Amino acid sequence: MWTRALIKSRAKTVLKVSYWKAFLVSLVIAMAEGGVSGSSNWRTDQSPNNIPDSISSYGTNLWPFVLIVLLGALLVIVLVLAFRVLLGYPLEVGGKRYFLCSAQNDFDLNNLGFAFEKGKYWYIVKAMLWRGFINFLWFLLLIIPGIIKYYAYKMVPYILADNPHMDYRRALNLSTRMTNGHKAAMFVLDLSFIGWYLLGTLALLVGVLFVLPYQNATNAELYIILRQNALDNGFCTYEELSLNRVV
């Protein structure tokens, strides 16, 4: 059984060796994961129904302008989603790959481009897109079940970082089995970083960026433990995860 103190201690040890590389990769992961954050924050008062009377009085001559604005907004959303899917997902998996390798004293930044290597890209995009779609559906139902499923599928990018060719449904199923019985502890683990992020906001928000490597390294250590538990319990094999069997 893992503890927050254990995996955070391991993460700190890794970061002492190569913090600034971890910082750079964390910035890339943050941009990749935040690619769609803006698409969900459109205000409802931007809809045509809320146009002030002083503007609507111009009559039908205004509608071509409104249509152009709406089409422009739609284009922006499509471009943001395309960035998230086609570039963000692969970079996210590559970033997880870097942190997994760094836990084994491999600090090669080329791991960040792992997903773009021949024969891996579309497998990763499909699996990550499926995870995003399923998560979205769960959050549409209810917030609490959505959060539970978020943690159930949280290990998917790490699994793909081990084996990018794994079937997308199998990746979600394996992540669910790995996190079974650990989701509450994972939620508390995330909460344990809130204090650090609050301190980071005091430094004009810049300090928040310096917490990211710590959290990413900690999550990688968590996956390594959950992965070993899955191997020991027969949920998966070394071959399935493209790992060398420890003799």
C-alpha cells in the first residue's frame, strides 16, 4: 500500500537530479492538458438572445455581423479542440513518458516526442480521445460520478506511455482496475497540493508553475506503484505493458 509521504519523497529525489528539465516538460503538459479549458467558458450573455435593445434596434442589418461573430467563435472552438486532440494528447502522453523514465534515471527530453514516433501517434490519439469522450459523458450525467470516473481513467496516459499500441478500450479497463480501491486516496493526494498552489498564487501566479514538476513526478511514482500492483495481481503482464521482466 502506498502513502503520500512515500511517493512524494521519491518524487523529490528524482527532481533533485534534474528539476529544470522536469519544469520544461511540465509546462508542455500544462499547455497540452489545458487546450480545451477556454472552450467551456463561453458566457451565455454572448448569445443573440441577450443583445441589448439598443443594438437589436438596427434590425436585420445586424444579423450578418452576428453570424460572422458566431462562425468566428465556432472556428476558434474547433481549432482549440483540434489542438487538444491532435497535438495536446500526444504531448501529454510524451510528458508522462518523460516522468516515468526520469523515475528510472533517464532524463532524456526526447521522451517528450514519444507519441510522434512512427506507428504510435494514431493509437495514442484514439485512446486519449475515447477517454476524453467517456469522461465528458460521465460529467454530463452527474458531477460526482464524473469525478470518480476521472480518477478511474487517470492512468490511461501512463499506460499508453508504456504501450502506445494497447487497444483503447483495454487501456481504460486496465486503468479502472489499477485505480480500484485507490481513487479516494488519489483525490486526497491531489488535495495535498492545494497549499503549494495557494503559495504559488502569492507570487503573481508564477509560483504555481514551479509546483507542476512536483505534482507530475509524484503522479508518475504513483503509477509505478499501481502498475506493479496490477502486475502482481495478474491484471496485466509485462509483455502487455512492453516492460522488461525483473528477474
